[in-house]
Amino acid sequence: MDGRGNFWHYSNMTASQTIPVFTLFGETSAFPDVVHCERIWDRAPLHDWEIAPHRHHVLVQVLHMRSGAATVRIDGRESSLTDGEFLFVPAGIVHAFRFRRGCEGLVLSFPLSVVAGLAAGAPEVQRALRDPFAGPAPDLALVLMERLRDSFASAGSFRAAELLATSHLLLVTLAAARAEEPQEANPASRYLREFDTQILDHMAEGWGVTQHARALGITTGHLNRICRGATGQTASHRIESAVMTEAARLLAFTRLPAAEIGFELGFDDPSYFSRRFRHLRGESPSAYRRRVAG
């Protein structure tokens, strides 16, 4: 592996294999920086311009297509990304790319702790960044992405602080752009957004699928079909993923004991909370806290 890391996933891995989980493209070690910036041109040609299906549990990504085009698959759904557009990919979402040869643009990767810190006092931002979305890049976002690229390549005394502040402003800018979009006419999309809002609002009460479905005015089977159609996950898995994302934020940015965090998120048994966190995150709450604090 070279000094920049072999971050792009190899194109000869097929979707029929177990979908890999990376901290970066091809990386399984701890996330190396506050943010990672990489040009599409730097890596995509090495893998014949195709990035096979994969996901990231501990980071979100923003891809900006400066020139060219790509076919994008997000949780099995295909769309296109063209000149001047951006794509936001949350943690845990399976995604793949087939780039047109000669594409140029930027891939920005942000640790989940950076996003959680931003959303701590702004639940509306957290909601906006919960699902994948794309669109024309706002002018301010273009400026901020270039600034991130330059800061990432620098070695100044305040490099980390500048990367963090610029990352937060970029994510807020993209969240605001999404909030200005017209609401989807598709009832399933509306139900999914309302479901995500309910998860955040009733997380501490430990609402299950039945309670959420009742509040939405639909059956549990209908809610599960909506979730599976959008992400391939059950409604209960979507709830638990959101709860563990909040647990990770509290572990990273507060000094609350892990057991107390579990209680706040509706777990009566600390050991069960720890087991579920390990199952979804691949490490215990205490190990996660030590890693992100270091």
C-alpha cells in the first residue's frame, strides 16, 4: 500500500459476495484523519472506473462530479450523477459506482463522529443527513470542498481545527440544500421520512415497530415493506441503527458511562446494550470510546 492508502475498492468483487465494510475504500484500519479527500481521477482508473458494492459503518461520504458522469447504485437503486452534481452517502448504505472514463471530481469522507458532533444541537441537520440524496452542488459547497481539499493537503498548526470547521459548514450547506427541495409525492418516501423523525423523537422511550407503525397510521407489515424497498433493511433494523448511531455520538462527545447511555436510549440491561452495540459496530462501547477519544 502506498503512502496515501489503497482506498478504492477492487472492481472484480461481485455483488453476490458478502458486501464488504470499509472505513475507506479498501481500508479496514482506523480512520486516518479528520476528513479524507481524494480525486476520482487518482483511484478510479486503477480499477477500470468501476467501484463494486460496499458500505462504510463509521463514515459518510460526499462525492462531487466536477466533469463527467457516473452510474450510481444506492441500496440496489440505480441513478446517474453528472457535471456539477454531488451525492451524499450516509453510513451503512450499500453503494457502487461505474464512472465514465476520464471523469474528474472529489470524494470526501467524514468520520461518523464528525457528523454526530455537528448534529448534537441541530436535530434538523441530523434528519436531513440520514438518507442518501443528490443534486446540483450549491456555490458555497463548491468553495468549501475546494477549501477542504487544500486544507487536507496542508500541514499547518490549525489544520485539524480548520478541517473540522469546514466539514461542518459543508455538511450544513448540503443539508440546507436538501431541506429546500420539494417534498416527495411518493407516499412511501413520506412515510419513511416521518418514520425517521419519529425514531429521533421517541428514541429514549424505546418505541418498537408496532408503536411507530401505529403513530404513522399503517400496519407493521406495510412499514417493513417500505423500509425494505428503500434500504433492504427491516424497520426494526432501521430503528436499532439509528439508536446505535446516537449511542456512538454520546460515547464520543460526552463523559456519560456506557450503562447510562444505554438507559437513556431505552435499554434496561447494560450488558444487552453492550452486546447490541458490539454486534452492529464491531466493537464494545468502551473500545469505541477509547478509539475515537485517542
